[in-house]
Amino acid sequence: MAEEKKLFKVTIDNITIEVEPGTTILNAARMIGGDVAPPAMCYYSKLKGSGGKCRTCLVEVAQGSTADPRPMPKLVASCRTNVMDGMVVKNITSERVLDARNGVVEFLLINHPLDCPICDQAGECHLQDLSYEHGKAGTRYEFQRRTFEKHDLGPYIQLHMTRCILCYRCVYVADQVTNKRVHGVLDRGDHAEIATYIEKALDNDFIGNVIDVCPVGALTDKTFRFKNRVWFLKPVDAHRDCPKCAGKVTLWYRGDEVFRVTGRKDQWGEVHDWICNECRFEKKKTSDWVIEGPTRVSRHSVISANHYVNVAKPEEKLPQIMGRPPKITLNIHDISDVNKPEIHLSELPGPAHSDDFNK
Amino acid sequence: MGRKLLLEKAHIEGIRYYDTYRREGGYAAVEKALKMTPDEVTDQVKKSGLRGRGGAGFPTGMKWSFLAKPEGVPRYLVCNADESEPGTFKDRYLMEHIPHLLIEGLIVSSYALGSNRTYIYIRGEYAWIVDILEQAVAEAKKNGWLGNNIKGSGFNLEIYVHRGAGAYICGEETALIESLEGKRGNPRIKPPFPAVKGLWDCPTVVNNVETLAAVVPIINMGGEEYAKIGVGKSTGTKLISACGNINKPGVYEIDMTISVEEFIYSDEYCGGIANGKRLKACIPGGSSVPILPANLLLKTAKGETRMMNYESLADGGFQTGSMMGSGGFIVLDEDQCVVRHTLTLARFYRHESCGQCSPCREGTGWMEKILKNIEYGKGKMSDIDLLWDIQRRIEGNTICPLGDAAAWPVAAAIRHFRDEFEWHVTNREECLKRNYGLANYAEPIKATA
């Protein structure tokens, strides 16, 4: 068994990396990190069978492998395509990819209500990130946006079908994490919707995880609904001895009040552990938890734009690949009087107030 | 007079029933095939040059040879009878009139592929054909052509007829497999291809009805003999379902050596354009292939006569050509409006999109809305360019070919008939009152280029 596993050499945007056979292009790109990793709206590494649906992770394969160097004629979904030895992939260096991705963002947004100002997901929404990075400012869609009949999913989970991008992640969660799936995709085409067949509440112990996996604001926490904006909250890692789940969570504080509890997410917005409904919805007191310290905030959160002490900055790969500095992202200090850089939000004792900045 | 292989005996009274079919020489191919090894049967199909008749035109023998054959894992053959393409009704005719030909083809093909359970996935709307097929299966079983140890060969086979629930997308092979497994008919992401992981994760071949029926004459006459019919890589005969503004709509068997002009105008086939009108355009291969205007239909861009075969119809790529597709030959006369026609197709694809991947789910609906605006006199000039942009971004970026199928008709309509779209935009009042065709053909288009 001493035989060493042969590693595949793959070049993504002129950066070469060695990965194990069976790795997808997307995961190889994530190993490189930074801007090289294609965006993924439907792929979720912890859910088997997810991916391939949203088409935002399309990449160009300029060389199939060393053995068969022909390029692939179509753009491929990087989340569902395995790397081959000697494969050459173009992501942000390919005009075709950027154009297709621009198109996909447009398609995702034409029927999206764009109700970010009243959406609880705003600030940690992957669709916001995606449209900011790859979309256009205007829209060419001049028709009424799609609406749905409302479905009630019970006391914990709020469904906003108009915001849904049909990534199927919540369906996979119910299939793979809970013991019985009661919701699914009904109907087809542009009138497909997430619903239970006959109005039913989702009441499985682990069904709350659909909130964490939802890339947009389609499934949100009813106990946190309209309570606060996520960027006013301070995430803190905590754990408790939970008989059902790992009990490792992130508490979202404002002042000394816990507004919501979520799973701990990595830099790609994916949770480390599934948590149970009790931890998520019932335990909202500091005394329920053992505090570990401030969470490292991922690039998928608008909080990282604030001057928060523990921000995990993405690695800058752009200058290396494109030979130009990255697109200047919005600097909140340029347009806002609050949030002065010299004042650390996370060190304020209570909720942030304009008085704190205008002393 | 073209040669007929599939429909040669379709007109014989009672051919639907086993006794007549057997008396007319039916099931000879099974007898012959069971004396050969499975690989020899596959070899004959390879030699015949038979190409998939469902639309893509992929060589059948090659598809069969891709089938993975791991030990101890069952293999499946699935017959795709989910014929839902607008304008295509050839399989329906075949199954309705001569069902035993399909059963015979299925037995031979199953033997070649080593499938002991073979499924016919039939379109839900073909409710009465299900009865015909089930009766044919029962008759075949009663006479020992199905079941265990068929005619002493040691080969076992059961055929099951499975009804779809009425979705165009289930004609896509992986969606069909999902549907057959009892799931929602969403196409799977390829790879893995069905030849490796198909029905219940076992190696599977999905073939069209006509393809499997064509295996019967191939075995009867030999692959090399079959390959002599037709031209080049378009071997054998093809069923064409002709419809639209022609004198004699119906299903015709052609041997791919006749020209498009002959097919439309000769009395043997379509019998010319109805009511003495002029030919305006034609979709030569079912609703999803690009539409061609009369001049490009009858002659290729190089000035050669366009023939009814795979290569010639595709000559010129999508710029000036089209595709053989599934053989749904839709003819439009001078009075028809291409914008309205394109809208009808766009509405169909919007309704039939499975909604799994974003470009197709959102793009098809968007295209339909824009086309509706243009057709009903609310369009803008910029809408035409927008349509072009939308179809460009759908094509090739989706999981399954339905996205392409939705994009191509729109692209071709704009490419060849942009003036009609512009007329709709500039004559808002008039386009509500009459068709473009009726309004604008004071200048006669040339019936023959």
C-alpha cells in the first residue's frame, strides 16, 4: 500500500496546482483561493449531488488534459467537472466566461424582487455579492416580475418564493440531513416553486439548516425576522453541550442581546456543522452558551466592509493573473459619515450609534 | 420511387396483430440475430452506419459500443417514445400501425446489448398507443418471443411499457431516466453519461423508436447492404413527418437521396404548397432546429441543390443551414408570419423548461414576453437586439439541450427574417390587423432561388 497516489496537475488562470484525482475544478480553484474561485450559488460541498444548476461557476477548459489536449467546446460547470491531469482552465482570464456569467447574473435577477432594503439576508446574500461582482447596474427587463402564492412553512421558517433562485440546496438538506423531506420543487419552468405539497409545517429537528444553506433571502429565520440588519450584529463563536448536534454555533449579538443563532460558516459561506432547531431557535441567551471569541468574518458578509477586527481578507490573486489591480470595491468610509476607520465597531459596548462617531 | 424499409408493410390490413405480422415475414430478424453473437449484431449495426433518428444523429453502433459492461451489473435498453417535439409525429405512426416492428427491433437490440429488462418510455398523451404496444408485447410473449429462454437461445427479456406524464423535457435521455425511476424529470448533469451510469445507476442505452425499428431491416438485409442505401454518412431510410401548408401532410419514408425541392413539390410526397401559394420558409427537422427561408432551403449558400439528408441540411452551419433533427418537416407558405410562428415556439419552450438551470428557466420566459410585445405591436427596435443577446447567452450554457433548442429557432428567425421583426416594430397598428405575410408579399419572393 506504499504506492503513492498520483496527483493531477491542473492550471487555473495560469496558476498551477496539484490536486488529488476526483477533485472538481471548483474545489481546485478554491484551493488556490481568491478571485480564481468561481462563484457558486447552488453547489454546496457538504451536500451530495448539489451543483450544476445555477451556471454561475461556468469556466472554459482550454485544454482537456495532457493525454487529450483538445479544448472543451462548451463552457462547463466547474462544480460538477472533475479535473484531469494537465487540464488548463480559464476562469477570470476568459472573456467568454465573464460574458456568460454576466448573462447568468442577469437571468437570476430579472425575476428577483430586489427587495434588499427589507430582506433579512441583505448583507450576507450571495446573490448580492454575485451581482456586485459580475452584474450590470441597470436592467433590460421591462415586465412584471414573477410572484407566487404564499406558503406557510410553520413557526420557524419564512419562505419568500419571489427571492428564490431554485438552487435546490434546501431540498438536498431535507433529503440528506433530516429523515423525511416534506418540501420540494413543485411545477416546472419559470413557475417552479419551493413548497410543501399540501400546506404543511417543516418541523424536523434539523430543518432549520435550510436557512443557513439558502444563498438568498428565500428561506429566513422567523424568530429573527425584521429584528435587525446583519451588519449591525457582531458574530461571536460559541458552543454548548447539545445532545442532538455538535452545538458549535455563531451567536449574533447587538449590545448584549443575542438576536440570532446560526451555524459557523467558512469563507465560502458553507457551514462547518449542521445545528439542530433547539440550538438555533430556542437558545437565545448568553447564559445558554460558552463563548469562544469573535468570529472570523468571511468575505461574504458586508460586515467585512466595516472596520471589524477579525476580518478574513480574501487573498489577492488578480494582480498576479491579470496584471492589474483589483476592481476597487466599495469603501464604506468614502460615502458614509459613520463607521470611522479609527473606531473599531466590535469594540463598541452597545449598538452602534451615530453619536459614537461624532464625538 | 424511394425505397421503403420501415413502412413497407404498414398498409397491410391487420399488420398491427401478431399473426399477420408473422405471416408477412416478421420476427425473422430475431431468429437471425439469436443465431449470431451479441457483438456480431452490434457489428452489423456499426457497419450499417445507422444514425440516431431522435434528433442528434449520433451513430447508433458507436453509442452501443460505448456501453460499459461491468460484471454482475444489469444493463438496460430504454426506448425513447416520448415524441413531443412540435411537428414530429413519425414514431406515433410507426407504433400505431406496425407496433411489432418496434418490439422486434427491441428484442434484437436488447440481445445485442445484453439487456434483460427493456423499457418503452412512451409519451403520456399517446394513451391509446400504450394499449396497442401492450397488446403487441402480450402477443409476442404468448408466442415465445419474450420471457425466459427465448426460442431456446438462453436469452431472457421482458419489455415494459411506461407512460410519461406529459413533459417534453422527458424526451431528453437523462430526464427520461429520472422520470422512469419515478423522480421529477430533471435532466442529469453529464458526465457520467447514461452508457456508464444510467437507469438505477446501471449502464443504459436510450434509443429512439425509429432507430430501434431500423435495426430490424439492418439484421434482415445485413449492415453492409443497408449502408448502400442513402448517400455518404446518411445511410438507410428516414421517416419524415411533413406538416404545415402543404397539400399532403403525413409521414413519409425517404431514402435520403432526394432533394428538398422534390420532397416538397413532388406528388409522391408533400404534393406542393397548399392553395397554390408560394413557399416562404421551412423548419426541416422539428421545432427546435433553425428555420430556413425558401432560397436557402432549396439551394445551399454554395449554390448546390439541398438534399434531404443529414449533411446537406446542415450545410453552411447555422449561418445558412439547419439540421435534419427528428424529421419534423414544417412548411410555411407566403401568408405565414415568422414572428408569430417564433412566438408560438418560444411559448412552448417556456412552458416545457424544467426550471432546473437559470439561463433556460428565466431566458425562455423572457424571450416569450419580448416576442409577444413585438407581435402585438408594442415592440421596440432594441428588443430585437435584446432577443439576440438573450438567445446567445442561453445557448450552450445550460445543462441539457433544451436551452439550445429554445435559442436556435429565435436566433434563426432573427438571422433570416429580421425585416419582419422590424416591420412589426415600425407598423404597430398594421401588425395587429394582419400578418406580415399577407401585408408584405406584393413583391413576390422567389419560389425557387
